[in-house]
Amino acid sequence: MIPGDAASAGRPAALARGAFAGAGFLGYAALCHFTNCAAGPSTLGAALALAPLAAAAAVLGHRAFGRPGAVGAVALLGLAALAAWPQLERYFSRLYVLQDACLYALLAAPFWTSLVGGRTPLCTLLADRVHGPLDAAELRYTRGVTLAWGLLLSALAALMPILYLCAPRSVWSAFANFGALFLVLLMFVGEQLVRRRMLPATRSGGLIATLRIYLVRSA
């Protein structure tokens, strides 16, 4: 089989994996929204709120110490959760909002830090790796896109606790689980459309190529 045929043959499997991952994420978000809107303590809500922490602990432990580190990190988190389980069942929504705010703040940080100290803006670096050296117009544009992403992600980080404290629980949960992701996807699509208008001669590497470069860089 020639390389092109191999790539074509693997495409349906990749699409199936992507669809499965997307369905799993939406199912998780729906369950989180359901538990956040329900009154009173929730065992399911506490378990769902702890799931991202367990995944993060496993990844960090594995990077530091391999498989034993991953198992040990998850086990320590489990022991801590058991010790505080009644409080987790009662206040699990606070863990949700804390995780969301921290996540978007951490995502925003690389965009902001790349704009200071003479560093290369993050979107400039990604665009350069996707489709080669950039001209002056592309450099200005990608710097502006880096700033726009930093502003969006910082705004999301700030909105999470504000909505939690000031809006009905259902409004905060709907935004946290669905609205914020929609805004991020809208930003991706909008940026592509603006780029084609402002830099029509620039070849776009596509969303998947850009994400691949970012994930490889962050690994």
C-alpha cells in the first residue's frame, strides 16, 4: 500500500476516534450540568468534579515517575477525597468553578507571557511552524491573534467565578459546560475567516495542524 492509500485508510478510524471523544466529552458535560442544577449534595457530582483532577494527577505522576507515579498520584488523591467526601458531596460545584477558572487562566498564560520580554508571540510561533517563514503583515496579524486569545481566555477565567456568585446556578453551569466551549470554537472559526480576508495569500495550516503543533510543543 502506498503512503497516500495508507493515510486515506487511516482517516475513517481517526474520524471515528474523534467522534467518540467528542461524544464522551458532551456526555460528561451534560452530566456535570445535570448535577450542578440538582438541589442538595450529590455523590455523582463529587465524582465528576474529581475526574479532571484524577486525570491531571495521573498525567503529572506518569511524567515524573512513570506508571508507579501515576498510580501513586491517583491513590493519594483518592485518599484525600475519601477524607473530605461529605464536604465534596455538598460543595462539589465549588470544585467545578475553581477548576474551570484555573484551566482558562493556565491556557491564557502562554499567550500573555509570549507577548512580553522580546519573546515570539505564541500564534506567530505556531503559524511559522505550520507553513514556514512569515512576512511583516503575517507577523503583525499573528501577534494580534495572540493578544485576542489571551483576552478571550482571561475573560473566561474571570467570568467563571463571577457567574457562579451572581447568576442562577443553571446559567453558570450552562455557560461553564457549553457556552465557554462554544466561544472557543467560535474564536477558532472566526479567526480563520478573518485571516482569509486580511491575508488572502496566506496558506492556512488548518485547525488540526495548529492543534497538533501546539500539543507537541506543550508535551
